Amino acid sequence: MASSSEPSDFPAGITSALDQYYYLRFRAMMKLNDEDEEKAFDVARELHRDPELPLLYIARCHMILSCDEADAFFLQHAQEAVRVVNEDCRAVVKENDFPQDQYEEALRLLDEAKAEAVEKARLRDEELASIAEDEAVDGKGSGEVDVAGVVAGVADEGSRSKEV
């Protein structure tokens, strides 16, 4: 049995079993972020839902999720990371203890997420413009719907299903 005088594998202040659990999960998430982003995204999604998770861990989860461009909410994760550090953490720590480096990283990731969102919107606009152009060339882009043709097609399908 380990005595209390032996050094801990945990940083100072991480003494409870719950704090140790969160610390180990956080460290695993950070290691995965360097090795396998998809797994890191999964761990971050799981962790950030925990209402007892410490604030800086919540912020880091949002920072990691802001890098998942497949997540429809990547920009919101970046915004939330900045908010958590700037508002929630600032409210509970002394000015000298404020995690300025985490705040600056959250701001950098927010800038990256905004740029990615703008690029995605530009690509979507180009795709929609291309579709509209193709339909205009094919004569389908007039905005008018051939109601008679649609009704005839539906009626034709209905008569075929009765034959079967």
C-alpha cells in the first residue's frame, strides 16, 4: 500500500478520485489529439457533456471539437471555448491565475473556424450557382413547375401499380 508521503502521479490539487478520473480522461484526449483526431473528437464529445467537468477541460473539449470540420457545430464549439475561458474561468480565478495561453489559443481556433465556415459557405454558393446555371441551360431553371407533367407522371405510376 502506498504511503501518503510517496509522490503522486497527479499534479498538486488533483487528489479526489473524481478529479483524478477527469485528469486521466483529459490527458488521454490530449494524447489522442496528437495521434488520432477522430478518437480525440469522440472523447471530447463524451467529456464535454459531463456537468461536473472542470472549466478548463470543458474549454479544451470545445477547442478540440472546433477542429472537427465534419461536425456541423465546429464554429459554435470554437465560440463556446472562447466564452468558457473568457467568462466562466475569469469569474472564478484571480487575474494572476487567468489561463491567458488557453484564451489566446481559443481565440486562434475561433479565427480558424470562422475562416473555415466562410470557405464552406463560399463552396456551397459556388455549387448552388453551378446547379442553377446547369438547370438554366437545360431549360429547367425558369422557376416554373410543369404541374401537368407532374400530375401525369403520378397518374401513370398509379396505373402501373394497379396492374401489378
